[in-house]
Amino acid sequence: MHGVGKISGALAGGLLMVLAMLAVALTLPASSAGTPAGAALSRGVVVAPSPVPAFSPPACGTGTPAYNFAGSGDAADPQVVYSGGTYYAFTTGNALGNHIAALVSAAPNSGFTPYSGNCFGSSALPNPSPWEATNTQTSPGVFAYGGHWVMFYDAATAGHASDSGFDCLAVATASSISPTSVQFSDVGNAPLECQPTGSIDPEPFVDPSTGLAYLVWKQNDGGSAAPAYIWSQQLDASGTGFAPGSTPSLLLTNDTVSYPWEATVEDPSMEAAGGGFYLAFSAGVYTSAAYSEGIAACSGPLGPCGAQSQILTSYGSALGPGGGALFADANGSWWLDYSAWQGGSPGCTNYSCGAARRLFVTPISLPNVDGEVPCSAPRRPFGYDMAASDGGIFDYGNLPFCGSMGGLPLNKPIVGMALTRDGGGYWLVASDGGIFSYGDAGFHGSAGGLPLNKPIVGMAATPDGGGYWLVASDGGIFSYGDAGFHGSAGGLPLNKPIVGMAATPDGKGYWLVASDGGIFSYGDAGFYGSTGSIVLNKPIVGMAASGL
């Protein structure tokens, strides 16, 4: 949790997929971004803000704190982990423990105390490496992996101040931890990662389906006006370095056009839950009451990630909640830990007016049903989606990931998809006519239970999303919802099979295309030519129509 970056472009990268589908125009109607604290998202992600801090500081006299005044209860950038009946809260250093502090409790959301049992000595990192500037260590991320405990954190390189573009990621290990001993030692005497504009806020996690570990972090420590990026990269078998041959994948870039509350994005925390992946993150300026916690759903540990939703904002006397991390308790229930400014003069969100970043922990629901995840239409959607034959979804631009059939059993392969006009959902169709709907794409029926003469090869949706057409390779048309039937090639002798279709902008007609490029137009779809009489090097496989 450092300074502020500005907006930048969309998610980068690309993979070869089976189907490339519809783009969304910039002129579509805007939808609101952001959700008030405690409100439910479209797929049931709910945060009920905690009314009281989880850590009440002991009555300590005047000391020499690393970051704050004695006894303040400061616990910035928290991460809570569970092990052997104890919950460990790791935070940026405070008056009780410098560099990186550690607290312990028997409960996930209350009763945290210094592990040293004193008003001093509760540091998880007593002796940082010489390359690190004094008292610049922040944002711990801890997990057990590779037969030991691993703690990532960030620090400025010697001779430089924090938030000046010289913050780097560091890693330390411990053979074990206990409620009375929580101390880590640095691995080597060099940073793990130093990117241009700085690298901060590291957080490790494990994909339970593969056992592989990953690290997410932020690029841009606040010393630059460059964009803020959230990255993910696979870790090696020890969990202390990046896997050989791995490269970082971009998950998020702050985007104040689609999400006005994202002055920056930082403090990422990823977990696999309910069959999907959730990326929690902070957004805004951390010394502000507008600082908040957001969440996005991702298709995998390396992304891509979809639309972002604001799930926790200032409430009561807790101002600027953020720096959060997801964790599971002993029973597998999900929690969100975070810090929020509290105390001092009214509206105070910094140390100089008497406030401190107190530790809060609250339950969070992370649901997932039939491959669906929380998503919402971007404010100004642009980009395109791609679907693989196994139902995997890859979204580009600012279009949200709303779920997929990737990893789920299919009777037949996916052969087509269509996007809702506002960019907030999509349909997939399998060759047997089965329909899978996500986001705001409504289910209007399918051919999944019908005996088909020929397999389905494509689909198109009506402008209002209230219906869709399916087309078979023999040119047969199946219409659902408000999709009108305008004719078909089902009874015609075809030189080559139909391979795709497209609808007119008003939904009152459609075109079919055969593998030889022959065009069949119905309703108000005009005929503008075809390649039916041209010798082709390779067959036609699809088509798209103008949106004008």
C-alpha cells in the first residue's frame, strides 16, 4: 500500500483459441460501477463490515516505534493465516514490533495480541538484509510451502526512500512458527524483484487443483505517475523464487474510466474458491476516506481477470478500508482482513491528526455456481471474448470474465458464442445445441435435448439479449426467446456445410455462411456478395456483420 498510479490501457497478451467472437462498441450505454459497503454483488459476494477492530493494543508507555506512536494499535497491510489452532496476523511494522510485526489469536476476527506478550519485540523480521533501507519494510505475505514458512514483503533499496521508485520484493523463511515465536530470516542478500517504478505488496497463494504456488504483486510504489499494474507469476518448488521459465502475467491495470474509484490498484490477494479464482485488491489513495476494497473474478491463477466491483468502503468510524487479504479459517469459511483509519480528529486519515490503521476482520462470501462468477457490465465496454472448445473463456479489453465451462464435463464441444450488447455476459453453445449462459445473458432455451439431423455450428443473439438463434451445419435454424424465425437452408441442397451465422443490427434478419463462402440471407439481411464461386485455398470458418 503505497502511492498512486494513473490509468492505462487494457489487459495485454493473447492466446490461440478456437473461436474469436463479438467486439463491443464504445458508444454503448454506461452502467454504474461500484457497490456500497456490505451490499451484495450480482453473484452473491457479500461483505458485512466489522464494527470493531480485531486487535486492541495493550497499555504501553512511550516507546520508539518504527512507524507510529506507541500503543496506537496500528496494523497496516495485514495478512492473516491459520496454522495449528492459531491465527497469525502479519502487518507492516508498528510500535510493538518493527520492520514486519506479528500478532496471534485463537479466533480469526478478534483477540489478537503481540506474540512476544510484551509491548516490544513482536517483530517477524528482526534483522532485514543490508540491501534494505531502514524501516521501509511493508506489506507482508505469508504461506507454508515447500516444507517451510515463506514470507514475502517489500522494502526500499539502501540509500532510497519508500515510494520513490526503488521499492523491491524480498523473501524470508522460517522452519516453523508458534504462538510465542514468529521470526523469519531473509533468503540471500538480494531482492527477488525490482521493476521500473518499483515492486510492492507481494502475496503468495496456492492453486489447490494443481498444488502450484503463485505470487501476486503491484508494480509502481507510488513514486511514479506511470500506471499501476497487478501481476501474477508461478513460484518454484521451494516457494521462495519464481519458477524457471515462468514469466509474469498481467491481471489488472487501474482504470478510472470504467471504475472512477480506482486512482490506483494495489495490495492484491488471490484465492481459489467455489470452483473459481477471486482477486481482492485495494483501490484509491490510502490516506483518504475514499480508499476502498475491490474484487474481481479470474479464469485462472495467471488470469485473465474480469470486471472489478467495489465491495468495501468507509463506514462508521472506520475510514478508507483497504490493504486487505482473503483467508480461510479452520472450518474453511472465508474471511477478509483489512486495515482502516480510526481515531484522532473527525475525518482523520493519517497519523499526524491522531488516527491509526486498525486491524479489522470480517466474513466474506465467495460463491460460485455452475462455473459462474461475479461480473458486471463495464461502464464503457470495449474488447472481445474468445471461447475454446472445452468452454474456457478468454476476455480482452475491459470485458468481464463471468464464468466458463473450462474444467467441467461437456457432452459435446463448444462451437460458438455470443455476447450481450452491454458486455456484461455471454452465451456458449455446444455442438449438440446445449446452451450455457453467464453474467446478464439470460437462458431462453436450447436444442440440447433434441434429436438433430446435423450438429450445431454457431449462434447469434438478438440486440436486446432477449433471444438467440442456433444454426446447424445443414442450415437448419433454431430460434429462442424473442429471436424471430426468418427462414433457413435446412431443406436446401448445399454444396458445402454451413459453418457460421450473423444477425442484422435490428435482429430482424440474419446471414448464414457455408465453408465455400456461399451466403444465405434471410429477413432484412441484404445480400452483398459471396465467395461461393471462388476457388479458395482453405475453407471459410465463420463470419461477422457490421453493427451499423
